[in-house]
Amino acid sequence: HVQLVESGGGLVQPGGSPTLSCSSSGPTYRVGCVAWFRQSEGNEREAVASIYTGSGTSWYAGSAKGRFTISRDLAKNTVYLQLNSTKPEDTAMYYCATGVTNRACPPPALLARARPVDFPSWGQGTQVTVS
């Protein structure tokens, strides 16, 4: 498994635009699926966005569509999640996870389940607090 490290979280004012980073170990230009999930206190983990790093094809949950942007830098083995127009309800621990090399992102219904077979590697998370 690759090691993932998230960063970029913190205290954000409503309407702010933090950018979260997910950096992975291993060789650069790794192609595969990287997804961002979030979990707020008392709620289940929620899939937020995913990107297939080879083509850049992305998917967004309804709560993220139009406000969040996922992108990647293959040379840096880093995937970003920019949160725009943040709201208090965006407060959560944000996690990134990566799938098997060269495997496409699962369809949204499976992505939401965050199965270990689809996402064997996870970071420790970065807290975003919108207040």
C-alpha cells in the first residue's frame, strides 16, 4: 500500500476557500483513482469527489458539485481538493484514499461504500472547521 498524507485543513471562515492536499509515497506519475471522503461528528463517512489521475476524469457528490474542485499533479504524486464557498456544514475530517494502480474509479454507488478492495490505502485525515 502507498502512504498518503493529507494537509491543508484548519479553521476557515464561512465562504473561505481552503485547498486540501493528498500526497502519496511511491513512484511519481502513478495512475489510479484517488478519492476524498469526509466524516463529521455523528455522521457516516461521505464520498466527496474522486479523480482518475491518468485522464483527470472526476466525479463529485451533490454536496460538492459546483463548489469543490479536485485536481492532480502527477509529477508531485499529489491530488488536491479545493473547497470554495465553504459552509459550516462542510466541517468534517477529510480523508483521501487511493485505489489499485491503473484501475478506474468505481461507480458512485460503490465509491460511496469505500470498500477496502477499491481503496486499500488511506491517509490519517485533515480537519476542516468552518466557523
